[in-house]
Amino acid sequence: MNSKPYASLTPDAVLDALESIGLRGDGRMLALNSYENRVYQVSLEDDTDRTEGASPSVVVAKFYRPNRWSDAQILEDHAFSLELSGREIPVVAPLEIKGATLHGFADSRFAVFPRRGGRSPELEDERVVEWIGRFLGRIHALGATRPFKLRPALNINTFGTEPRDWLLASGMVPENLREVWLSTIDLALQTARNSFERTSGVRSIRLHGDCHASNILWTEGGNNASGGPHFVDLDDARMGPAVQDLWMLLAGDRPTATKQLSALLEGYRQFHSFNEEELGLIEALRTLRLVNYCAWLARRWADPAFPAAFPWFGTQRYWQDRILELREQTSTMDEPPLSV
């Protein structure tokens, strides 16, 4: 795999890629916060070739990391986004330009999105949380109608066993911590597996997959189509339990998280049923995310953007903290789940 996948993606290359599909940049460009892909906000010339009835003066161009997704998997993500947007659910979907949403230029694949402004939602406000819940209920109601055919599922193997095995084979875990790290992660994954086995009746549906506060843009404007939450970045869309798109919006101590969960489900259930058995998966899903995130950093370490952004990764202290974190998670998974 190319260790510097974006080495050729210069500002000129970004502008040339956009011009190849009829969008002429005026030279103003801003790199947005993204590590997995490269994402740019680009201002367009006033006379640029507009498309499909849309007339953006500023667009967001996402250049996909090579070898992560196949074209067909990216197009499945795009189709889900467009399906949601077509139901007036505020998901920022790719623009269709020249009959396509996925484009190629030189050795890059990219998509173009309308720019959406906004700020992070105030999750301390129950009204805001309930509003988000209503749209998540609508997303899941549509997501449950049929499965992804090509995109992966979130489960013990994909987010736990496989990342653990990769880390073990990579040699990145320090030798003096290797044995204790392995025994700790194995116990954590077995405890997570037990949680999944206790909730064997839970079904998998199409999910946003990475629904944390940074992937929701909040705009003002009252309780109508122009204001409220806008969901962005379905790059991690996959099959999984519905609660995966809920638990990352919960924060604080148990009473606070319980209050947020109640507000979230109050809105959610207006549009889609929720199986409360899934609440028993929250800490197991958190554990899997911690394991997968560690492997994600390790797999991307040769990309120069990662050592610059995560200088603490891979140190002795880092692995000691991960061992402690997994031990705490193992204990938490044995506690009674949140309830509403």
C-alpha cells in the first residue's frame, strides 16, 4: 500500500480534478479536518459550469483514500445518502455531476458535496437531542428497509478480532507489554462477545456508522427544514445495530447519559421502533471502537499526516493507557446497562 497516498494531491491537482468535471475554482481553497480522506472547501468562479439545477459558489471536494473502499462500496454509500436526502432527511449527499457522483482524475477518486455551514449541536439541551433523535429515527426507518450488499458490517470480528490480530502481527505493541496487552484485550473482546450473545435477537440495519457530534452540523432557523441538524460524512456507513448511531451522542456521568438517552429515544420512536435490548450493547460497542481506533492509527502511521497529528501514539505510555482503558471497559461491560 502506498505509504504517502496523497503525495500528488497538490492544490493544483485538486483544482484540475474539479475542472475536469466542469467546476472551475477561483483559487480560494481551505483544507478541512480529515485524516482518512482529504477534504477541501473550494470556491468556484462565477461562470463555472453549474450542474443538475444546483448553483453552488462553494463546494466541498472529498478525495478518497486509495485502497480503502472499492468504487462499488463508495457508490453504495452515495446511493444511501441520496436516498435519505430524497426523503428530505438532512443528510449532506454528493452532487451528481455529468451523470455521476464518483469521479476519477489521475490516480485520485473524488466526490463533490454542497457546502453546509453549522456548529456542533448542544447535546446538553434536551430539545436539541430529541430533534436529532427524530432524524436518526427517520434514517434508520429507511436503513432498515434493505441491507447494504457490499459495505461491511460492524461486529466482533471486523472491529475486534481482526484489528487485534493485525496489531499483534504489526510488531507495534512493545515486547515488554505484549503479553499483558494480549490477555487484557482478549478478556475485553470475550466480554463484548458475551454482550452480543445476550442480545442475539438484535438485527443489523444500514447505519450512518460514525454518528458523533462532529459529524452533525447544527444550524439555526427554527424547527423547520432550514434549521436543526445536518448529518455529514457517511464514509463509515455499514451494517450494524441501531444503537451504534445513538451511543456516541451520550456523554457525562450515568445520570446525564440516561437523561440524554431518554430525550434521544423520545424523538427516535416517533419514526422508528427501538429494541431496548440493544442498550446492553453500548459498552461492548464502545470497547470495539477503542480497539478498532488503535488499529486504525497503527495502519495509517506511515501517512505523514498521522505522526504530526498523533505524536503520542505508539509510546510506552500509550500502550499502558490502552491496557488500563480496556480493563476499565471490561468492568463496565459487566455493569447493568443504561435504561430509560
